[in-house]
Amino acid sequence: MKEQKKWWKEAVAYQIYPRSFKDSNGDGIGDLRGILEKLDYLSYLGIDVIWMSPIFQSPNHDNGYDISDYQGIMDEFGTMEDFELLLKESHKRGIKMILDLVVNHTSDEHPWFIKSREAQENPYWGYYIWKPARDGKEPNNWGAWFGGSAWEYDENREKYYFHQFSLHQPDLNWQNPKVREEIFAMMKWWLDKGIDGFRMDVINMISKTEDYSDGEQKGMYGDLSPYCMNGPKVHEYLREMNEKVLCRYDVMTIGEAMEASPAEAKKYAGADRKELNMVFQLEHLDMGKGKYGKWNDKPVNLQELKGIFNKWQEELNGVGWNSLCWSNHDQPRAVSRFGNDGAYWAVSAKMLATCLHMMRGTPFIYQGEEIGMTNAGFQKLEDYRDVESIQAYHELVKQSGVSHEAMMEYLKLKSRDNARTPMQWSEEGQAGFTEGSPWISVNGNYPEINVEKQQGEETSILNYYRRLIALRHDHPVIVYGDFCMLLEESDTVFAYKRILDPVKLTVVCNFTSQEVACSLLSEAAPVLISNYRDRISGILRPYEAVVYEETSI
């Protein structure tokens, strides 16, 4: 089936975590004026879309993912006038903008929730999920994603409210049509301002089953995921959203769908489903879970990684559209997790970029990935700011017997704060991020890894990303070509073909620090891009990536 052309398929997106991108006023917190200052940098990079993590009013128990006013700008980030100027200047440079839509839950300081917890019955009582106690305790054994029970008792209502994440993030009751009407009206308000779409936070969790029985015991609590993910009415709600809002605008929509399979993704993002354009599949980012979930030091298994990518490429072919990412604000840094942030830092960062950007789907670059920013390397628990990391430490060390030393190593590998250290702009103090004291410490390697330095180096990671983005814009095969995995059994090489007759690309990537013999290497085919300047016959050097282009006559 011929792929229908869409602007969002041909785009390269760039995720900004505003708190950590650029501070314009010296308070140590990134802001909208800071992003405005760096629009020319983003134009230089060549990206087409900015996705900003939440900029809305929030008490920041979860860094903006707990929203208290959907139509107000967070005080620390600036004003609505600042936003409108940023949107205007982005569009002037040909850059579209999508916002984070966080509508599975709100802040407990949102006016809806404040009214919902009042003792006297009112129209907002049904905006959230409330349940009576069971035998004087929580309604069931479900555990929240950030640790602890998923239920919190409220003295006013004399009931428990449900929260999948922090107790400051009560889940909205999507079964209530008034809730949906409020959300749809808010979406229209932003789209009428001129934004170009939404990334939808945990959107596959908005529908819960009617069965609130205990979940399978996993650690201290029961597993809530079978009851809250891909629920019975989620597609009904999204089709309603599309019909009443999204279909009226030419927008990009991408849903975060935790633990979704390709079969589920086809339902969310099937071309004929009238729901979303695509989903963020996080299966490859969730690899290696163990007894304590993600908190372990298991290395990446390349065959498993390849199998996941191949599955998604094959099963969505002709049916839906893939998103492509190595990291985001909830994940460790890509080069630290999937590459080598030591001796082979630069070549492995370029290899990872090549491997991802040549695949079929819309690539998402997380801020700093384009200069090879690494994990934070924090030494003390006090250095961390992330609610999930801090809660996991206390729960696992104090209640589950994990040693302090082991947990600190797990945090260095997997904490969300690894992605949240300030953007490294220059070798000036605080990496050029702020003239004040940053809200979270700057990574100590900023004098070596920064934008200013890499802009002046022809062979830098940054300029390699610019070449990859330009190639995607110039070569339709990279966007619309078929995907065919090669060397499926190899535990060292990730290789595949892209085919859009008469053009064929062969992409070969070494995921190890060793030289590897590879039969796919060609001495005759022209090289489209490579992270080494020369070729060695039949051999891939450590973390080498090469893309060959052939044209059939």
C-alpha cells in the first residue's frame, strides 16, 4: 500500500524540557524567553517541530506534570504573552510547536479537585475517582507508579481518591461526560491560538475497568496496569476527541502508550481509526526490568533491542506510523544507556543517531542528545530532584533490603534526573544555562560537552545530527521507504535496508567496542553518511555506522 504523505511523517521533532533548557532571568529555572533566545540554534540544527513538556500552571510536585490551570502559564516560565511571542517566532522560522496534553490526571490544587473533595455534594464530585474504604483500609491493593498505595484517604469526603502517580496527581474520571467536555474545550482553546498539535501524556491510561479488585502482588503492592492500561473505553474517548476537536485542524498527535503492543498501537494510530497519528512506544526503553522494575544494572541486550524495533517496523507497515526515539525526559541519556559514554563517546553517539534516524517513522530528539549529553553521575541522594527516584530509594532501601550503594548505582543508570540536568550551551559557568544557581546541578562534563564547542567542529556530534536531518529532508526513501531487517541473529550488529524503488539504503551499525567482521560492507557502493572518515574492507570498527546508497537502473 502506498504511504499517504503527511507533514508530520516528514518532520524531525525536538523535545524541550523547559525547566532545563535555557534560563533568561537568572533564577536558575529555564523559561519561555530562554527558549526564544535559542530558536536560531534550533533552526541551525534543522528541526521541524518543537515539543515542549508542560508549561502550564503547576505546584511542581512532578515538574509540571501536575497541572493546576490548563490555560495559564507557569509563573516560573513566564507569561501568556511570552508564549504567544515564542509561537509566533517559531512559526516565522518554519518550526511548528506541539504541547504536552496531560489529561489522565490533574494537580490536587486544580480548582476541579478542590471542589471535588468538598464534603457537600456538588457538580465536581464526579470529576475524579472516589471509592469507599474496604475493611477500614484502601479500596484495593494497587500500587502507584511512583511508589506507595494508589489510594489516598480524604477526611472531607471520607473516601479514598485514586492516583496512578503521585498522591498530588489525582486521576480524572473520564467516564463523566462533563470532564471530557472540559478537556475538549481546553484543547480547542490552545489549537485556536495556533499550536500544531499535542503529545498526550499516558493517554492509554484514561479508561479504567469497572473491576477494582486486587491486582497481582508485585513487591509491596498489587499491579494496577491490567485495570488501567488500554481500558475498555479508551478508543471510544479518543474517537470522540478526534471527532469533536482534532479532525478540525491539521495537527500532529502522538500518544504516550506505556506497555502497548503493536496490536494496540494499530488501534490508537491506525490510518483508518480516526484517533491519533502515532504513539510513543516505549517497549525498547522498558527493556531489562527485574525484581525491582527498572532499578537494576542489567546491560542492554542487542538481539532483544533489534527484535523490538523490527516488530514495530513490520507490524505497523502500511497500517500506522512509528515514532522513533532513544530517550526523553523520563529516561536516562541515550549515549550512556545504549552507547558508550567513555572512550567511544562521540562515535557511539553518532552511531545511535544513524541507527534511529534512518528507520521508518518520525524521529524525536531529546534536548542535549544532539551533542551527546551523558548521564548526570550524581554521587549523593540530595543531588536528585525527581519524585520517582527519591521515593524509589526510600521504598527499596528502607523497606525492601536493597543496599544504599546498589541503589545509588541504579539511580546513576536509570533516574529520570539524568535527562533533566541543564542543557550544556558553553564552557562558561553553569554551562551557559543560567547566571544564577540552577534548580538541579549541571553535569560536570560541560566544559568538554557543549553546543558552542561543537558548533565550531566540523566532525562534532551536533554537526553530524545536522547532516542526518538534512538527509531526511532530501531523501524520500528515508521517510517512506520499506524497512527490512538484516543479520537478525547477530548480537553485535544492527543492520537493515530501506527501499523506495529505485533507491536502496543499507544501514550497518556496530553496537560494541570491538572490531566486528561484517559481510554487508561494500567497497563499491557510495556512502551516504558514516561516523568514520574512511572504510576498512569487511570490518566494522568500534561503534561504526555506515549507510550505503544504491540506485537500481
